[in-house]
Amino acid sequence: MRWFASMGAVLIVGALAGGGLATAATPDPASEAPQQVADKQSAPVVDVELIIAVDVSYSMDLDELAVQREGYAQAIVSKDFLQALKAGPNAKISITYFEWSSSSDQKIVIPWQVIDGPESADAVANEIMNTPVRRGSRTSISGAIYFAMALFDQDPHRGLRRVIDISGDGPNNSGAPVTPARDEALSQGIVINGLPIMVKPPTYSTMDIDNLDWYYEDCVIGGPGSFVVPIKGREKFKEAIRAKLIQEVAGRMPASSVVRVADKQPRVSCLIGEQIWQDRWGR
């Protein structure tokens, strides 16, 4: 695969770029014209519209960002992923990939593209790996969800399912609370799955928390068949990403799925990130 050769250059450019923020305005679904809605209903059908939302906050070190990039690129071109793709009723999906940190920092890396076989999968993997690595401040899962919801209106294809795939290594601490954003997405028939990254013990400086997987299960994900795949070791990073994408494309119910129950009491406060930020910074 061509994208492996570019990894060193990507890391160097990303490291030199430092913490420069790249922002993208969230599309406004209210501005969508009736004709656009009609066009969406008559659009070509894909098995799933998949949004990959990737955390690039400063708590993610450059090595983690590199492994995360490689994980998604390798998963998309893997034999198992392509087999799952082929098994779908339409044998194709539409996918977009964006990076996020604070509530005002989202950057689209891969605009909506169709994957329908090895060639298109390889093109997406190359584009992921050839984009310079960057980092941003704060962690706004809610901002990522709101941004992702609006992106579905821009997809020229109509999916049998709509899925937001969120990876991150900490709780929401910027922007709106996460649960209203999650609930709004679920009300639109969108499924949210989570990839909580737990490869480092929580520290004061990173604002990570214990039991991040519980936080994702109780506060972030939702919808029929929604699930969390926690990553608790660097060596498991790529395999976890691959397994997660295969489940999302195949539409299979995971062996130990977690579906949010509305009246369930969260095991971790859904405002823990905001509380930690307030305690430390007073704002």
C-alpha cells in the first residue's frame, strides 16, 4: 500500500505544525432547501453513511495520533473490511472522516466518498495517511456530534443506515453538554458508536478519567445496535479499529452490544469533564 511510505513525512509536518487550529463552520441544516431534501430522498442508495470523527486534542500524543491514522487506513483496505462491504445489499458505503478537538475546531480530512471495492478503499486510505497530523485544544464530543449530524445533509448518497463513529481519550469539557447532542442525533435515527482510548493512566495534565468506557457507554453512544470498543493497550489499537469498522459496515449486532437505556443511571457523571475543567481552571 502506498500510504505507508508517507508516515514519516506526515509526522514531521504535523510536529512542525504544532498546535495550530483548523476550524470548519458547522453546516446549518435549517438552511437546507426543500429541493435538497427531495434530492436526498432520490439519491443513490448505499448500505451505510459512515462518519468517522477522530479526536486530535493535545491529550493525544503524536505516537497515538500516528497509530490511530494507521489503524483506520489499514482497516479500510483490510480483507475482512472489503468482504463485509461486498456482503451488503448494495456492496458500497459512503464515508467521511474529520478531526475534532474543541467546540469550534473540526476539520474535514476526507469529504464524502464512496467505497465500493479495493481501488476506492485504497484511495481513501492514502488520503488519510497523506494528510499532515495536527493537534488542537480542549475536548468537545458534543461539538463533534453536532458537526457530524449536519454533514449527513451534504452526502450525495442516501444510506440504509447512518452511523457516527467517535474516537477519543477523554470526556467532554468544551461546548454544550454531550447528552443533549447525543439525544438529538438519536431522534434523527442516527446511531453513535464509540472508541474510547484508554492506553495511558489518567493524569492531572491530560484531564483523562478512570472508566472512560463507562462514560462512552452511558453518555455518548446510542441507537439500535450501538456499541463501544475500548482500547486499553497500544498493541490493540489497530485491531480494535478494524473490528469496529467491520461491525459498522456489516451492520451486525456486536457480541456484547451496549444500547443506551433512557432511564439508566450513568455510572460516570456525564458532566465530569466540565466539572474537572471548572475545578482546575474556574471557567
